[in-house]
Amino acid sequence: MSNQNIGTKCVQAGYTPGNGEPRQIPIIQSTTFKYDTSEDMGKLFDLEASGYFYTRLQNPTNDHVAAKIAALEGGSAAMLTSSGQAANFFALFNICECGSHIVASSSIYGGTFNLIAVTMAKMGIEVTFVSPDASEDELNAAFKDNTRAMFGETIANPALTVLDIEKFAKVAHAHGVPLVVDNTFPTPVNCRPIEWGADIVTHSTTKYMDGHGAAVGGAIVDSGKFDWMAHADKFPGLCTPDDSYHGITYAEKFGKEGAFITKCTAQLMRDFGCIQSPQNAFILNLGLESLHVRMPKHVENGLAVAKFLQEQPGVVKVNYPGLEGDKYYELAKKYLPNGGCGVVSFELEGGRAAAEKFMKKLKVFAIETHVADARSCCLNPATSTHRQMTDEQLAAAGIPAGLIRISCGLEDKNDLIADLANALA
């Protein structure tokens, strides 16, 4: 599959039925799995054999879909989680512990900002937020002796900043830590961060990958390229024996290609149980099969809407990296040559009050706490997804109080523009 095009992988990767087997990935809706002997099951608990014993850790349906996502991203291994938030938490907590430090872009989804800045802080993990536009020197200055990961989003939600993945990866690797990139918005159809130096890629599969707002989920993909043993002092969880699995050292037993996901499954999924349901994984796969067809349409609609908004009186600013003149246009040409996504954000004169009045007049765009599916929707982040952030934090993340985020679905672009024109009027 590695030599096939992305469209073929969207349809075919991850599952190859044998003679007389189901053409579609089967839904294994079972919590448990039967074995003939205790010895057979014991090998699974000792990580000496492949297989399934309890769906809280792994399920065949999930693993087929995860394998497809790994193929799409060009990674060595992947796993599904119950949500995108769970994916980001697992990806970071798998290599961090009490006393660790993370360097993260300040321009990220509000829920992820809160996860890192508040919840993980309560676990003794500190963070330094840096501007996505920071120079190499400024990024280097943010690192500490206890830094264990660097984090950013390919296209930030909702500020739509574009991460300079190569620059962030260069700095992370200079300090001996992996770069974790949330690639939810562009999806691997429009950007594959591993090709630019990222080590771990996460997704909220709830968004474009599912594409229909039907199933919540997340995914983690390991590039299989980060040499954990070369930095063994920083990552004892991967590079020293795990007493809960009879002294297995993940980085030695499973190598660069398998250590991260194996530990994440065997430890974190075991203990936190944030598994994606097999039913949701099945629905996710249906979305993945058309991902390469849907993304160009989302991009087409997003760009058309962004160009329209740019010309309207009362619109202070339009953020869309595919828009010529946008601050991130050059980075977008580099990392997103086929376009990024269908999400556009813009600021109205009049702040929150104007945003609220505008959104009440929309007919096609629905006010939802969602983004990136077949139906167009919108929200005001300052009063919804990012309401836990202060005005200062909002400003640092590039999200003024009057910002409106719209997600252009698969409707006709002329109808989307007409709806926006009516609301603006």
C-alpha cells in the first residue's frame, strides 16, 4: 500500500478480506474474546503474542481503521481513541509525567489549551506556550532540561495559523524530544506532517475524517522514526523496564516503529479506557473512504467564501491561509499546496454583539459546537469553545472576541455566499 496514491489508501488501506470474508470491515461488537487455554491468554497479557482479550484495550474493528489512518499519514502504527481530546492527552501523557515540561504553540484549539494549561498542570506537568510565529531562537529559549515534547496544530482551530512544521521539528529534535502535531483540519489528504519532520500525529476523527457529524473519535499515529533509546534518560517509560508487564522495555522489544503505540495501548488505554466504540470506528471508516473526494470541495467552498468576505464592508479581517495576502499564505503554499480545509474565520466590526446579531440571521449555516463536516456551521469561539480563556489568552491565540468561525460544508458555494450576504445586510 505504501506506493499507492492517497485516494486508493482512503478506500482500500487497513483491511484486506480473505477468501469468502466480508468485503466491508466487520463490526466486532464484543467486549471479550475466547481462548482455548489460560496459556494462550497469558501470552497476550505478557505482550508475547498478538490478539485480543478485552475491547477496553483493543478491538479488531478499531485496529483495521487505525491501520488505514497510519497508511494515510505514512506512519508505522496507530490507535483509535474515544475523542480527539483523548488522543492529544494520550499522545502527550505517554511520554510525560509529573515534573515534565511541554513547549506548545499558543495558537491551538481552546479545549487543548485548557487540557495542557490546566488539567495536565494539576498532574504536575508544566507548559510554556510560544507564538506559532516565533523564531528559532525564541523557540529554543522556551525549552528546559525537563522538556519532553513539543506540540502544535497544522492549521490552528480557529485562528487558522499555519504551523511551520519543519522549523518546530528542527528545534524539537535539537533538544532531543518529539514534535506532536494535531493534523485534524487538513487531514492527510492535504498535509502529512510526518513528511515534514513531525514524530507523532493526532486527529479528532470527529471532524473531516468522519465528515458527517455522526461519530466522536480520535486517532494517534506514530511516525516510527523517533529514536527513543538515543534519549533514554528523557523517556524512562519507554526505555526502562515496565514492572506492570514483567519488566518489558518497550523501546527495546518493539523498536522505534512500535514502542510508542504499544505502550500507549498497554498502559494508558488499559488504565484510562478511552476506547473508541467499534460502531464508531465502522462509521469513521465509511467517512475515510470518501475523504479524498470531499476535501477538495471543502477547500473550494472555503476559498470562495473567504474571497467574498474579504470584499465586504463591516468585515475587519478574514483569516484563511489559502487566501492570497493572508499572513500564512506562503507557509500554506509550502505545506498545503492543494489547499487546507473549509474553515474560515473572520472578525466583524462591533465585537461579540455584532457576531451574535449576524449569526441569528443565517439560514444555511447552523450555529453548532462543531466544525468540519458535510453541513455548514458557525460559532463565536469567545462565547463557546474558547470561553474558558481570558481576553489576554484569546488575544495571544489570535482569537478576538468578535471572531466568527465558519465551516463550509459540501453545499453549493453560491448558496453559502448568498446566506452570508443576507446576514451581513
